[in-house]
Amino acid sequence: KRSYAKLKHMSRRVVIHRSTPQDNGQGADPTITTVLNAEQQAAVHENRRNIQTEGCRKGHNNKILIFIKFLEEEARNHPQFISNGSINDVVKVVDINGPGLDKEAFVTETSKRLGTRGYRTKTLQWNNITKEMVELYYSKPEYNCKYKKGEMQHNAQGLKIMKSYDSRRKVWDALVYGQKLDGGSFNSTLSNAKEGIMKSLKVTTAEAKGQNQLDEQEADPIPLPLLRFMCKCAIVSGNAFLWVMALLQWNCMARSQNIDDMTFGMFSMGIDSIILEYNQTKTNKKGEKCSPKNCYANPFDVVICLFTALAIYFCQLNMKWTGNTEYIFINEGSGLNSASAKYCDQIKKWASKHKDRVMEYIRPDHMNAHGIRKGSATEATSNTSETSIPSIFHRGEWSMGIVLEIYWKFAQRGDQLLGRILAGLDPDNADFDVLPPHFTVPMSNEYVQLAMKLCFGNILKAEERNNGSNSVVPALLFRCLASLVYHADAIQKIIDCVPGHSWKTSIPLFANADLLNKLKELVTTKPTPGCNKATGAARHTAIMKELRGVKELINDFKIAQDAMNDRHKQYLVDVKSEVKAGIEEFAIQNGHLTVENVTRLMDKKLSEYELKNQETLKTEFEGMMGRMEDLVGHHSAERMQQRPDNMPTAANAENASYQDYSIGHSKVRYFVPAGYLLPKRTNLLPAFRMWLNGDLSNASHTDGMRVHQPVRPFYFWTPEHIPHNLYKAFKSGWKKALTSLMDAPGNEAVLQRIMLNGGNIPESEVKEYYDRGLAHLISRYSFIEPGTNWMVTTWSRKLNYRNVEKEGNQSELEEPTRWNKKHESRRKVTLIPKINITIVISNVLMC
């Protein structure tokens, strides 16, 4: 302690040291003045704005304006409020366009829709702000209580609801921001009173909480079971965005803003993990102390498997990915925090919809995205494994103090162990060190290459063009694809149970059953040359494996012992029969029996059986000991959990036969089974694939068995063979776009193949016909720009005759038909007055 105090005292002496003329310019005040022109000053201001976000600046400036409003009201209502001066000595006008000032530092509001921006034009004389002014502000209910739509909120007892401590503290933070911006300083009395003011806020907050008067906005920690239920709901509804955002935030202990601006450059690959590292955080804008986070797959539970969620989201992202796309979750053209805002809004809507289920774990009104960050930290510290506190601090990007951050920064093994726990793997299970699903073949395998191109083709092309061979994206997608194949059966089961599920078309691999079946044979969780070591294993995992093996051996021994007892019983029966036969033999040979003959015969038979039992027990025991030595002596990964070899296969194009289905009691045979719906949110390419090949992956589940119900190519759909409502949706939302693609020169050849073979068009040819058709539409219609990525329903609406007439040129219109021809004169509509059916029925009854 004395050494630390001495070091602290020395550091203070260094801080207060003032340079002298003998310093030779080292640390002395400058003797020159720098004058910047307008362009240079603008560049300096632009650089300084990176210190704080625009939202933070807006919040500070609005709070300063509220404080100024408070001072003006008090001075107006109480003339004696300011003695030896006036309000003009405290509040003054600031020229935000003045020399050396950054106008954007005073921003208060922005409107993208209107293109307007508001600015703060008043500031404070900071040395004239007294302690009493700040204390009075914090005592006023109108500035410290919760308002909603202009009305002060009250609790059930009629008491005023006070704002939270953080909400009130931010007013002081705003004053500090304004003081630094103006280059002013607080007087010594106010500076010394800060600690007491903050303590007073905490005390009043605690009192308000005890009386149920506090507006608690804190998030409750979301436990893993509730997170899993939310992820399952996201899978069922086809919301891959919510699914992957929630799992990323949970696995990284992240703020939602850290996931919002995620790019592919933040990823790197571990031996059996995916590593994420932020560019910067809320408390670390320079990004110097951001730590890497190892994230792991969960081969046992698809609902919380991050790798599978990433694979499915990347499949959807691939449809709209261009070379100019920068962020993974922010849509092109949208601003920062837009994905985070969308994600937080979806969580609140989900919590409101499933309020009864949420109430089993936390308060529904306190469920938000920050609760996932809290929940993952709680999960990490509440398990029985040896999770290190520094690893939790680093993963959550929490500060541990400068000394701890310097000396405990490198905690890779602790982070790996923590990553496995957050992936949902049980540290008390022998399979805690399971390897992720991975391919037994390299990325150059022809089937893997085909699947990578099918699912992530646009992303791979853009990355190769931008980063060449230095990109980590192919390896990332390669690892995610293995998890998608591994969990394909579980995902398809959910898709089959939800008619019209959007993932039926957004995961193109599921439409190619032949390729999917070949890939299933290449995926394993056993060690391979490319993935041969499990990182982050708990200290007792090897012991748990040995105990599991010992338990299996004991069970085997018990089974063998039971079998031995059964054989003993049979031996007694056999001995009796053998003795009886021997007696008869002696009787025949000697003509009579003696006690000696019978005893000798019994001893002989029992010794034979005893020798046989001893040999059997010895053989069994030696075999068990050999297995025990192998188990304890070698901690090989061969005993790791592995997917069964008899994986179910999907129906492929070659062995699938299209069927006609009966619906209800109708005698009409339909092309689709009962309950079939068009997939939701389908892009044009997957829809065109179904137009040519149909829906081969369609299936239903009966008594736990997956029953394939393939649907023939949509090209064959007619009103006679499709249920009325389904055909109506197909005609209005799909048909126009798909038939327009077929109008491209050269695409008519595929129609003959469909008529002859009933579909079965290879994926490479489907893409060729699609690209040709899309190029035809872009060249034909002036309002369609290259890179347009609409849903198939939007394409059909855009290509409608009336829309082309509205947005396109006259030359782009099709030939008028009886269906789109404009009426020569305006039609007259005669309104028939409504009949009150109640009166009619009453009159009938009276008659």
C-alpha cells in the first residue's frame, strides 16, 4: 500500500509539472498560432465528430435546452432567483456559424423525410451555474417525473412516477458536454458538489423504488430457456433476422449496436470455432481494447445453433448481396442503428404476443434486447464450470480497471470455454468438447463447390472481387454450410409443419435433394485432418468421458452377470439330466449302483461345468479390462458424439414421382396436397425454380414419419387442378412475373423439356434461363434498374399493365386485351341500398 501511495504521489507531481523556458520547447506553451481555412476547419470538425455519435450529441443539446428553459422560468417567476445579475448573465445566445465552431456539435433534431435539421442557439455562462441551480432542478417534479403525452404519470396509489437514476444523471452529463464544447469551466463550488448531487440522486431513486414510484427501464436478464423459445418462434415464423441477431448477441454478450454494424471483416476462423471481434464499442471508440470472441456450434440443438442460423441468414442475404454492400444486417441505403432498432422492435412485439410465456421467467415490460446481454452473463456465471471472471469481462467488453486490462487481456482459453457454455453445451456432460459439424472433404470437392455456389454465390463473387484470396468469407461459409447440412432434417421438419414457410424457397439447397443427400455423407462431428482438436474443453470433461465409459462397462458386466446366472440355472438342469444318464449307464454296465459310483459321477460333471464357467468369466473380465485401459489411457475424440450413419435422405428429382391429391370429399384430383400454400416472401429466382421444377421438397409428417408430397412444376398449374384460393394467389402474385421471364428469346426451348420430362432441369440451366429472362425484363422496361431485388409478388405488380402504363413508356405496353383494355367511357355504378335483413326476417315470420 505504501508503494502504491508513493507511486500515486509521484504521478501527481508529474501531472502538475509546468514547463519552464529551460525545457527547450519540450512541453512549453506554443509561441505560434495556427490559422485554418474553411476547408481545413471543416475537416477538423468532421474528425472530431467521430468521438460521439449524432444521437448522443442530439440528446445532450436537448437536455441543455431543457435546463436553460428551467432557468428562464425560475428567473421569470422569481425575480430574486439571481442576485447581483440577471438571467442574461447565465444564459446567452451562441452564434453556431461563428469562427472555430462546429455547427453539427449543436444539433438537436434531424428529419430524413423532410431533409431538415435543428440546432441549439443558446448556451450557458458556465462559471455562473451555481450548485443551488442544479439542486433545485433535480428537486422539480416537472423535470424529474415521467410524462406521457404531456401528462404526468402516476402509479396505482396515485403517486408520481420518478425517472430512473440514469435518465436524471444524463442531465449532468449534458452540462459537462456543453461546458467542454464552449471551452468553459464550472466554478469550484459546483465542481466539488458533484459527488454529493449524484449521491442524492441515488438515494431518492432508491426511496422511489421502495414506494413503487420509480420508472424502471432496466432490462431483466433473459434466461436460456426463454431465449430458446423465442428462437424457436423465429424459426417457425421464418424470421431468420431475429433468430441470428438474438444468437449473436447472446454468444458475444453484445450490445445490439455491436451486432448492428457487423461486417464480414469482423470474422476470423478458429480451429473449431468462429471468432468475432468488433471494430469499436460504446466505451471504446478507438477499438484498441476489443477482444476476440470464440463462438461455437451446437450439434445437439438446432434452435440455438449459431452456425446454422448464420447459414440460413446468409442464404437469404445472398439474394440481395451486391459488391457495394458493406454491412451484414443493415439494408443498403439505410443508416447505422437501423438494424438494431428493427431488432429491438421485433423483440418487444414478440414479448407482447407471448406475454403469458414471458411471465414465467421475467417481467414482460422489462424484456428488451439488453436483457439478452444480461442473460448470457448470468448464464456464464451460474453454471458449475470454472468460468473465469476476466473472460466474462472481456467478452462483454466491460472494464476491469487499467491494471487488470493490461495484465489479463490475453485469456483465450477462458474465452473458448465461455464460448462453449454460451453455445448451450452442458459443461457437466461428457460431450461438452464435441466438434462442430464439418466436412470430411476439402472445400474444393465438387459437391461442396456446387452447394457453396448455390447458397452463397453472390457473396462469394463480391468478396473475390473486393478482397481476392485474402477473404475469410469462403472459410466462414464453408463451416456454416456444414451445420446447415447436419441440421437439414430438423429444419425441414419445421418447414413441412408450417404451410407456406418462406424458407422453402430461400434455402436453395433444400430444393436440390440429390445434392443434399450427397453432402450428408460428407458431414461428421468426428475428428478429421481439417478439424482434429476440440478447444475450450472443461477441465473435467475427460473425467466425465471416463466415468461414462466406466458406467457402460458396469452395465455390460451386469448384463453378463445376469446371463451367467441364467446359465447356472440351466447348468443344474443339465447336471441332473447328465447324472440320470450316467446312473442308467452304470446300471447297464455293472448291473447295480453304489454310493461311490454316484459320487464320482457327480464330482466329474460339476468340475466340468465349473471349469467352463471360470473360462467364460475370465474371458469376459479380460475383455472389459482391455476396454477400460483403452478408455482411461487414451482421450481420443473417437468417443465424441457423432451423428448416426443412417441419416434420412431427402426425396430427389430422379426417384420423386408427382402425384394427384384429393382434398376433402371432392372427387377432383389436384396437383397439390391439402393445406398447401405458396411460400411467403419469395424472391424471383426461387419462384422461377419452382416454375420449372416444382416443389420436390414438400412433405408432411404423419405419426412421426416424413411423407414426401412433391408438387409438379408451377408451369402446369391450371384453375381445374389447383384449389380456387391458391390459384387466385398464384395468378395475382406469381404468374405474371414468371411468364414474363419466359418471354426472353431462347427460353422457349425449356418449355419442351418441361412437357417431356415434367421438370428436372439442372440448377445451372435454371440459373442460365433466369439470367436470360431477367436481362430481357431490364432491357424491355425502363423503370427496372440492374440489381433490382424485388419479391416475386412485387415483380408481378410492377409488370402489371396498369403499372407499366404509369411508370413506363408507351412503347413498353403489351397489346391490349379484353382483360386490360381501357373502357371507352366511364362505367356507371348503381348503388343498391342495403337491406336490413333483421326486418325482412321479422316480416317473413309475421306473415
